[in-house]
Amino acid sequence: MERDYYKKVEDFSFLSGEDDKIASLGIALGNKTRVHLLRLVSERPRTITELSHALYISTSATLFHIDLLEKAQLVKTTYLTDTTRNTRLICADKVNFSLNFEFLHREKASPVKELSYEVGIGEYTNMHFTERCGMFLKDGSFIADPFSPSKRDMVIMWLNCGFVEYCFPIVGFRDKLLELDFTLEICSEAPQYRLDYKSDITFSLNGKEFAYYTCPSDFGGKRGKLNPEWWADSNTQYGQLIKIALTDVGSYVNGEKTSSVTIADFDFSRDNKLVFRIENKQNAVNRGGFNLFSKYMGDYEQDIIMTAIVSDDGKKE
């Protein structure tokens, strides 16, 4: 007789209004071990012991991965009872899934377009640091004055604590904004480099904080893909490419919601520019500064890019 745990699993879909569920799905599938586990239980139900042996991990680690997959509704736990004991079985809960990004509250979605702007890391309009700051140009020369005209050609900059601000255009689409995205390469700042050195970064727009990120490391130990020959191996080598998104449902860093601040919380009607601030505060839990990389240093061939997603109704502001 066929047991209940062999019943055909159902498909499911996520709509655009279910952001938390979509996020938990992304976390669950963002690890190779969990993907392998999911493949195993999709073939047939497995015990905890079977999964631990197949994945070459401990029982506690297996339970940790199962918990994340259960939260994402990808697996479920059942029990097979015999005369002596209950055996815990892990089964696939869903086989197929789809993300259906529909506008639930609009009869017809407005057409949109993307406008992208890139500024060099040395094109900041304001900056402040407390103790230590450093900058290098393409030719390897050090900039002693952070407001020297030559800062425009900067390839890497770092500060131990403080902020930098960059200006982006807004006139022409300020009443049509649906989302603002910023992408940049960043890491913490320790003397030389230090892999366990964290730093709490706050992102602000026109004076209002909207997103938060903890840099996990001041990365080094292997050369950045774009680093010039004159850059010493003992220095910071590369960062992480992060995307900060201000949307109509909250603010996100690399897809993870960091605050409930939305684009509706800003009034850009009288602004003639966007002032984007990157800051490590003096009262931060992890007061670890930051490095910023240009398209000529680190691992990613870009400086700081802002992308404005705007409604495209054919009208000019």
C-alpha cells in the first residue's frame, strides 16, 4: 500500500505581493548544499541520516538546511511509524514553482524605462573622515589632499570612519520615479587587509537614511582581477558588488530588505539633484570604515552607477 508521503506534490506560484515568501525562497536556493538536498528528496523521501551521509555534513548542519527549505515551503517532514520507532522522513513539498510579478492593484501596468548614470568614485561632492583616509590615482601616485582636482582620476579610496557624497541628476524624471538602484564595489577598511573585519554602512538619499549593510570583510589574500601591477599584494584587493534598491515596498541590499523606507517617503518635487551618501558612523556597532573601488581596481569594471526606473508616459516634465 502506498504511503502518504509518496503522494504527488503540488506546484505553486508566488505573486508580486508576496515579497517575504519570494525572499525566503531566494535564501533557500542560494546554497549549493540545499539545492543538492532538494534534488535528493525530490527523487524519494529521505531520512536525516541518509541526507547527512549523502551530503557529507553533520546531522545538525542537515537540520539547519532542512529548516530553511521548510520555511520556503520546498520540503516537509513526515514520519514513518513501525513497531519500534518513528522514522523522520524529509519529502519534497513542491516540485515546480514560478514567480508571477503582476501588478495586483493596477488594471494595466504603465510602461517603464531605465535611465542609468555612472560617476567615478573620485567625483564626490562632499566627504569627511575622522582619522585615516587614502586615495590613489591610475599611475600609482598618492593623493594627500582629498579635495585636490586630481581626485577625479582616483582608482581606489578608503577611510576609517566617515562619509562620502555623490550627486546624480533628477530633473526631467523626478515626478515619474518608481525605483532607484545604486550599484558599487565596497568592503571594510583595516590596515592592509583583514578577512574578519566587519563594517556597518548606512546609505542616505537627500539627507534621509534608507538602507543598511554590514560589510563582512576587508578582502585580501588574492589579487583583485583589475588591480594594476604597482598595487601591493599586502593591501586590500577587492570588494563585493552590492545593489542598493529604493522601491515602492521598501529598501533592499542585494535583494534583502533592510528597511521599510519606500520611494513614497521622499518628496523630490523641489529637488534639482539626488545626493547619495555612503557612511560608516562613529557610533556604529562595527566601526570599520570602507574601501570604494573604481572600474580600474578590484573585481568589477564599474564605478558607482545609479539606475532610475521611471514611468514612460511619453510626456516631458
